[in-house]
Amino acid sequence: MAKKVAIIGVGMQKFEFRKEETVEEMIFDVTRNALENCHLSKEDIEAVVYGSAVDAFCGIHNSDKIAIDASGGLLRPTMRNSTSGSTAISTPILGYTHVASGLYNLVMVICFEKMSENVAAQAVFSTVYDEAFVRPIGLNVPIQCGLEARGYLHRYGLTERQMAKVSVKNRGNALSNPYAQLPMKLTVDDVLSSPYLAWPVKRLDTAPVTDGARAVVLASEDVAKELTDDPVWIRGVGRGADSVWFMGRRNYDLGRLDYAYLAAKQAYDMAGIQNPMTEIDYAEVYDPFTYKEMQHCEALGLCPEGGAGRMIDEGISLKEGALPVNASGGLQGEGNPIGAGMSRLCWCYLQIKGQAGACQVPKTVNIAVANAWGGMFQYNAVMVIGRD
Amino acid sequence: MENRVCIVGIGLVESAQSIFELSHKELLFYSTRKALDDAGLERKDIGGAITSSYDFLEGRSLSNQFTLDSIGGVMKPCDLRLGEDGIYSLFAGYMEVMADPSKFVVVASVQKASERDSEGLGYQKLIAASMEPVFSRPVCNSIPNLLGLEPVLAAMEARAFMERSGLKEEQLARVAVKNFNNANSGREKSAINLKAVLESELFSWPIRQLTRAKEADAACTLILASEKKVRAMAQSPVFIRGIGWCSDQSHLAFRQQGLARETKWATHQAYKMAGIQRPDKEINLAEVSDWYAHRELMHCEALGFCNLGEIGSCIADGVFEKEGPLPVNVSGGLLGRGNAIGTSGLTRAAQVALQIRGQANGYQVPGVEVGLAHSWSGIPTATAGVAVLSKW
Amino acid sequence: MTKKEKEPGMTINGEIHVKYRWAVGKAGERFFNELKENKKIMGTRCRQCSRVLVPPRIFCEECFVENMEWVEVEPKGTLTTFGESYFSTDGKRLKEPWMLGIVKLNGSDGGLIHFIGEARPEDMKIGMSMEIVFRDKREGNIMDILYFRPAKK
């Protein structure tokens, strides 16, 4: 029987391009911030879980080992997870498992990425493709996403204009976010006239490359209740993954994220949520590209399948809307340091606690959902958190 | 004691030779299929899967996405890959089963050393690449030949260990002789004797060609399940009684050289969980990282198999030999079988599990009830993991 | 909308060069040999579920058994999606874009990703019929395929 697990605090820091700090310093900063926010010291931490997607970005093999001292992990059990973009949520899920198993009562989860030191991020990205069937062709991330986005818009009749609205929303939301790299006041026309990376994805549909880290502190029920009288529980976790052979999946259409629907179902079943559209108060979904926010809203059941266009057109996902999505600015506004996309989870926590500062949405938030996506159109990890 | 976690399926594909004709996806399929067959399960029974691999070792970033199909993970919650040695997937799998005892969890790892830089520099460059890039790496990159880096780093800790323990080079060499002979059990006697080891090519004293494990290809898959689910199954389960893992200081300069502190700390949790107080008496058999001959001895000390001052007499008395009271690396260890770096920790666990089941054909030690599998992630890390397995 | 980049602090440059030689495996070896010698696209059919897999593998990831037979697959199929890019290798902007597409091959449950040639982005439509154009000089890798082009009637 799984033990109940709570999030008792988060550690934040600014996302920046070419952050001056080294990986170690970045991690130290966010660990210290998390411990301060929880009123704990590093001796209280029983285990540490690290998440970082691609060592090749920072050029340090086993980059987490460099930061053992900096994160309270010295002579503690530490484990490093790496599942591409979905690292952002699969890592706190690993942290959750540490506590739910009954083995640990207090776990620090740290997600980080330092990618802007890499002079040729695209060349690094090419190493994520299958060496025999894909790499020689020279696929790159913008085209990979162009392939998927085209399939998506085609399947459901959605438009670039709707994608652009997501960018305007999120970058505008980021103006209230002190940790954001690139908040911007934009119009739909600004986005539509930005240069194409690969149709339909334009520069202003794409989250910026950035450096940064996030931390989350997890506690077992007993410890959480000692430390706070308002714990935020991890109500549901879900994970889904599809075949590496994306050219020949059951569902030819990259537009429908079967594996994301699967992950969401697992998380909602565990959380006892049957109608996310009415039962979820707030969401932070993974939006490295604007169309991904739309796909994920559908897969997470925050709008009907194919209904993401309508969702943004009708203002449902605006900060003041009925179901706000990415009031922090999401990856679009904050930046996308791949592993540290755990920021989505951190903001869900802050919104529930009423600690989101200028990003706080006007409605009451009791239950929120966060997700992350990665791999070759492959992975999705979902977490539902909230009060009982 | 609530539901314990067991190993119910074992699939190991190892080879002394490079496995060129199979891709790593195919290799991992074979070990997974073998494990499922061993457990009497099918893909539909899989509730989750965890893999471990190191991106740089493979030359693939996000390396887990490529092996998803091979672990039966399509459209399943298999989105977990650890950038750690294979034994860590056992640890994570253990926790998954404890959190949800209804699941069968596949834990797997594959490494093909044969795919790395044929000039032999592959792993060396990666060691340089894991050194902290501002203060340490520029020094490492300036050495005349990168082939010398790893042996020098290994030699530094070996010298410190020999200083602490008073051991001589010959005693270290005996570890290598033991393990090469163990690897050849049942077949012709190994040609590798003490003389051969001591005369093998010197890399950096006391690190020699035959006191340093060669790289190898391997794939290993284990299937874990809760005790409750195991009752109706074909194979007798192997219980995971205790697990522990740990990392020490990342900066070499701050560590205590010659002492495997991370292993010592990893045992704390594992022995506590397993209720072990006298490992030297209660452990029947161990598979311990012998990446270098001196490391096997450092680890025996850290695991509590003997005190520092007793190592010499343990070697002389054959305590760790196959017929001794605490056989270490009866399979031949990494020295004897080759080191599939990144997977070898999990293969240690598989070897111990086979011994407990009585299925170690050709090198079975009689009466193994409690065994220990140990993993160390290699120079320049200070990361270790330990699992205590038992018959009941 | 340019933003002055922050002056970087002290930095140290470095590179990591590691060479690899990845095994293509049993399935890959047959596939690339047939491609090179015979200009054929080969798939593997799972005897259990009858799916024909391209790229071929020795096991079916659904049935999870090694029970396959080799079959030839038509070098023609349906375009499931495509994308174009104007970036050249040195980061400059090209006048004419290059295109990649994913094509589901007829008679298979799989497909390939490759360049699209002899076509302009405006002419491309999801669902259109495409055919493979092979290189004259082939080496036994995926680049033995030159590109997909719209199928000639």
C-alpha cells in the first residue's frame, strides 16, 4: 500500500541564458532556497533525486555527481534520472516513489540543466536520434516539431493563429514572473510575423534555450503533518511511453499523443478524478512549443480532444479564465532548461498555496496538474497535486 | 515485515567477446525475453520498467528512448531511466514494487563497450569528460596521452590504499589470479598465474593490464514482484532483503583516497534493512566490484567482510576463494568476465541470485542462502550500491 | 526585438570528441544489405499478429516474441506528415527549403523518415502518394535512399 506523499516546499531561481554560475553553484542556490522555504537544514534530507536530461549540453558526463556536495547529497542515497523532456515530471515521480515505498521520509528532488554553454545545441540534439535510421538524415528539433505540429493542426483543423495566442498568453503571463528569462508583451501579429523554424513553428512559438534549476521537497504523511498544517499531496502520478519506431506506430498520426492520454488516465484514476475539465482548478502544461500546450491540454482532458483551439479562443486558459493554464508563463515565458521544466510542478504548488505572487490566479486553487513531454514523440509524465 | 520484494525472473546475456552482430536494442530484447520466460510472464504482465544507462558511454543522448521497445514498454509506464550503474534500476524497481505491490516491474540495463571508440580511447575520454570542467579537466586534458588518465587516477587510490593497509603488490595480484581462475571454472585451468599478472603490462604502478578489468558487452534484465504475487510462480523467488546506495565527495581533492567510504555508507542502510550485524559471518557469498584488483579488497573492507589489518591474512588463508568461508566473485567478477560498464552492477545481482537459486551452472557454491551484490561506478566517481539477497 | 547579451563571465572552452561504431544488429544488417545490393525495402512480418514492421526488427514490440519472417515492401506509400526548413548547415537562411517527410509504406505497418525531393512545399499534402528514389551508388546505409518524391502516375 503506497504511503501518502506531500510536497512541503520548492526551490526557485531565475532562468537565464548563459548563467554565470556553474552547475554546482546553480544547484547549491536552488537547494538552499528550498531548504529555507521549508525551514529545514540539509541534515534533514534523507535522500536526493536528480533530474537532468542531457549531459551533452553541459558537457559533463554524470553531471549530477559534480553537485553531490552542493545539494545535501553527501554520503546520502542519491539517484539520477534522465528521460529527455519528461525528466521534469518523471524525476519528482521517482522522488514520490522513494517516499511512497516507505523507505524515506524526506526527499529532495533537484532538476537542472545548463544548456547555453553548448555552442552548438543543435549538433547535440542530433545525438538524440536513432543512429542508423534517423541521424544520417539530419533531422533537427525544429523539423521534428514541424512534423508533429503539422500532423496535429491537420488532424483537428487548428490554426497558427491559435498557436500564436498561446505564445501571447504565456509570454505575457511571464511578465509577472520574477524567475522568467524572457517575458514579452506581444500581439498575435508579432508571433505570426516571426520567422519560421519549420512550418508551422515560428521563433515566437518556441521556448528559449536557458540555464536553470528547480527543487522540490517531498515528505511522508507523518513528517508532512509535523512540518505544516496545510500539506499539498501528490494525488496521482502517471507515465506513458510509445515505441521508438515513430514512423510506424499504431497511430500514424503524430497529432494525437496516445501515450499522453495514457499517462493522464493513470494519474487521474489514482487521484480519483473523473472529469478533469471541472475538477482540475489549475494546470501547468509542458509548452516548449505553443502547439504542445494545446496538445497537452487535450491529452490531460482539460478540454475536449481537438478542442484546444476553442479553449484559447474563448479565453478559458487565460490567467482570469475558468481553467488557467501556465499563469507562470510556462516554458515559453520562463525558458526551457529541459530538466528544470519541473518548474511546472513548482508553480502548481505555489498557486495552490497562494504563494504565486503576481502570477497568482484569482480563483481558488485546490487541485492542479502538471506534465512533461520528451523523447522521440515518446514520453509523457503527469502529476496531480492538491489538497485532500 | 510487510510485503517483501523478490526477483522472479532473471535474463543475463554476457559474452567475453564483443557482441557485434546484435544491436543494443536486440541484445536487451534477448535478456528481457529470457527474464520473462524465466518468470513465466508475458509482455502484458509488465506494469513498469526501469532502465539504467549512461548517455556518453553509448553516444546516444536520451538513451532510454531507444530501448523502450526492448523492455516491453510500448504504451506502458516505462518512463524512467537512471543515469547510474545498472544496480540502481534494481533499487528504483524495489521502491516501485513497495509503492505498488500489484505490479511486475522490469529492471534492465545494456551496455556495448564494443561500440565505443575502437582506438580504446573511448572510455578514457569519457572519464576526462566527467571531471569537473573548470578546475580539474584542463589538467586531465593536458596530459600527454589520454590513455594514461584512468590508470593514473586508479593508481593514486591504490597507492593510498596500500599505504593504509600495508598490502603488497603481490597480494593485490592474488585477487586477479583468483578471479581469472573462477571465470574459467569447469574448463581448463586458467593460464593466468601470479607471475603472469605481475609481469603484465604496467600502466601506472600498481595498475597493470591484468589487474584492471577489460570492457565487455552485456545485457541484464531482472523481473521484480511483491511477495504476494509470487506464490503461484514457477521459479523460487529470491528475496531482496536490503538495499543501499550512496555517493561521496565529487571533488577528488576532498576525498579520502584509499578508503571506499561510499561503499561503507551504502551498507549501513542495506544491512539495517536486512538485519545483518556481522556481515563477515552472515553473508555466504558476494559479487563485489573488482574493476581493479585493489578495489575488490577496498570493498571487502568497506563491506565489513574483514578489518583493514586482516586483509593480508584473509588472502593468505583463502577466505575469499571459492572454497573459503566467504567466496567473493565466484563468477570471475569483472576481471574474469569483463566489465560491461554501466550494466555490471545489475549483472552482479543476477549472479548472486543465480547462486541462491542453485542455478550457477559450473561454478555453484553449495548452500548459499544470503548473498551480497555490490557495484561501484568507477573512476572518478565515488558512487556505490549494495543489495543483500536471500533465499527467504 | 534584440536584447543585448549579458557579458559572459570568465569561461573556459572545451570539446569532447568520442568516436562510436554502433552495431546495426541482425535486422539492420539484412535491411541495409538488401537496400544496397538490390534496391529493396525489406520488412519483417510478425507471425503472431501479422504486422509488417519497417524498420524491420527481430522481435515484435507488441507480441514481444522473436517470430518474424522477412518480406519485401513496396517502395511506395502515403505521406503522413512533412516539414520544411530554411536553415543551411552554416546557419544562414536558404532561398529554397529542404524538406523531410514521414511516409507509411504500402503493405506495411511501418515507414521511414527521409528527405522529400522533386517537390515544393506548396505542392505537398498529407495523404499524398510518395515513392522512394534510390541512389545509384549505394553503401549500405539509410542514405542509399536519395529521397521520397510524389508518386508518378
